[in-house]
Amino acid sequence: MKYISTRGQAPKLDFADVLLAGLASDGGLYVPETLPQFSQEEIASWSGLSYAELAFKVIKPFVDTCIDDADLKRMVDETYAGFNHSAVAPLKELGTNEWVLELFHGPTLAFKDFALQLLGRLMDHVLAQRGERLVIMGATSGDTGSAAIEGCRHSDHLDIFILHPHNRVSEVQRRQMTTILADNVFNIALEGNFDDCQQMVKDSFADQAFLNGLKLGAVNSINWARIMAQIVYYFSAALAVGGPHRPVAFSVPTGNFGDIFAGYLAKQMGLPVTQLVVATNRNDILHRVISGNDMSKGELVHTLSPSMDIMVSSNFERLLFDVYDRDGDAIRDLMARFRTEPVQLEAARWEKVRELFDSACADDETTCQTIADVYAETGYLLDPHTAIGVKAARECWRDRSVPMITLATAHPVKFPEPVVKAGLESPQLPEHLHDLFEREERVDVIDNDLQAVQAFIAAHVHRD
């Protein structure tokens, strides 16, 4: 299996090289040259597998021969053994044909654990084989950072620097990052928003001279391995409600488009998905482009669902690459214009997007009301991102005979403020985090200045 860049000017790479490269050398994102295809019969044969066994089946074609089967299976098994629910990604029923897929049973209580606990192991394995060291630089709107740190903290071959927007993540999210005091973990609170953090990461990948010979690696969803691992739970959820013999629909709260792009890929690989709903908060560029072909950045606002406070959705480029018939030149031009001005997709391309996705957005008031309503109806407590997903699912659901599954992307304890605003009691931390608010923190607040951040990283990396 080879991987190509969405901008068409980077060399083809195998899985191991894509894993360590993150962003392509031409500024694009790597995607598989071809997708594996699974027949309905093969998918049906997986119905009795454990989550780890299913993950190996789905992931193996993407890894190809870069990692031995035995090593890959061991890393997958170790990853999902660390989750605190035997089903790993259990479904909870809210109503007739309405489900929530709980993706928060990993060590940091968010869906990012599914990919990042595996990603750290994959990177460490490949780096050990090559005798190399890598510098991880990532941006987070809240959940990626803690999951990435948890996945990489024990590595002998990685230093990890995570940028989060200062005072724009929840306290639980911040502390899950800043209380990890490992020698290879560095938290940077940037005086800016998430898009500033993300742009700083992209600019640093484009010019890595500041590292004086070391190389950057990515843990953000620009790293293909993140998307790959997230494809698995779409298959898992579909099988749990009777797929592939019956179709399924998904609603996904998303800011960076990575999580729902994984669902799109699952559909392209053979999973019978009839509907994919993009759910956003007031930072609604994805909803605006899907519903009205308005791809303009607008002002980023701070909301009660901070993990979706994103206006530049990196993974949308991967979808556009397909929609534009894999024309790297067209994508390069489109993304260059998008950096400086509002853009519209060509009419025929936009229609393709409209055929693939529905969308809806919700403000903070609606989010809190949905939390209150669902709790009153079912006794089930949603986090704010999942609440937006449920609201969008109910608004866009085309065929009530098709199971609608909303991805529950985080445990509500990570976002107590909207829960309290919904008139409910603040959720309690699980046992393994019971002392989180007493733990020592370590974080560096740095101005929104690329040179200042790069100087900090250069000064703190370990050199063998």
C-alpha cells in the first residue's frame, strides 16, 4: 500500500514513512493510493470478533508489510486492553433506532484515545527498528493533547510538544495534559486560539531547520494513522446493530473533520452507511460549506464545546481531494486561496459534498437544552459535543427505520460547565483521575509567535 499527497507534489510513501512524516513535504495530507475493499460477506463474518480482533482486520491492509502481523496484533491488543469497558466502544440506546456510541472509555476519556494510544506504540516500534528519534509537535483544542501525551509519555524515542490555546480548554482537559511530568513531555499554552496553534504546527513542518537535524512527527489528525484507527469503530458500531445486513447512519460532532472522514472511508470500503451527519457548534464552517457552499473562515468564538472551536478543518482537504477527482493541482490552488480569502467550491464538486453529507449546527443555549432534554427523557448524560451530535442527528435523520448512531466523543466530566448550565449536577471524576485537581502542573505560556515557540522546542529536545 502506497500513500499520496492531496497536493500532488510529494513522493509516494509506505505506511511506516507516512506514520513518521505526518504532513507531506508539499504541505498536503497523505491518503492511501487505493482503499481496501471488504465484501458484505467478509464484514458479516466479523460479527463475533472482539474490538481488538476487528481492529486488526481493518487496520492490517493499511499497514501492509511495514510491520509484522505478530507485532501489529500485539500493539493493537495492548492498546484496547487499556480501555475500561469490555466492549471498548459500547452502544447505548436513547430511543427507537437511536443510539450513542461511547468512545470515552480510554485512559483520557475521549475518542482520541482510540487512535493515539495505538499511534504512540506504532511510532515507538518503527523508531526502535530504525534507531531514530522523533520530535512530536501537535496542536489541540483540548482532547488530542492529553491522549497524545498519554500515548507517547513512555516512549524512549519521542519528545512531545503540545500547543493548546491558553485559557480556551476546560480545566479537566488542561490538567490531563499539564500534570504529566515525564521528561519527554512539554505543554505550551499559546496566547491565541486553536487555529493559531494548528497553523504554527503546519508552518513548522514546512520548515524544520529550527530543529538542527532532528525531524518533526505529527499526532494531530493530519497523521494518516489517526484516521486509520478511527475507521474501526464505524464497523464495530454497525455490526452491533445488525450490519452489514441492515444499513446504518451516523452523526458526528466534529471540528477538524477527521472523525467523520473516517466514517466516509468506512462507507467507501464497503460498510453500508446511508447517511453521515456533520454536527458543529457556532464555529460552523463545515455546516456552512455543506449547506451553502460558503467556505469562509469567519471569527473563531469560544464555546461550551471547545474541542470543536476550530475554523480551519484540516481533514476537509482529504475529502476535497476525492471530490476534485484527486487533482492535486486543484487542491493546492484551492487551499492557497482559502488561506487569504473566502472560497466557494465548483458547483459540481459542491453537489458531490451535498450528496455525501448532511449537516447542522447548534449554539451554546441549544447545546445545554439538549443535555437537559435527553437527561429528562432517558436519564443519560451527554457531554456538550455529543449533545450537538444528537441534536443534529434528530434534525437531519432521513429514514427512521435506519439506526442513527451518534458518536459520543468525550465523557461529560471533562465539560462540567454546560452540564451545570443545563440544570444538572456536575459529573464526578472516575477513580483513576480522582486526585486530578491536586496534582502538580507544568506548562509554559508563550506568545503567539512562531519563532518563540520554535526556540522553546529547540532548547528542550533531547539529542541522543
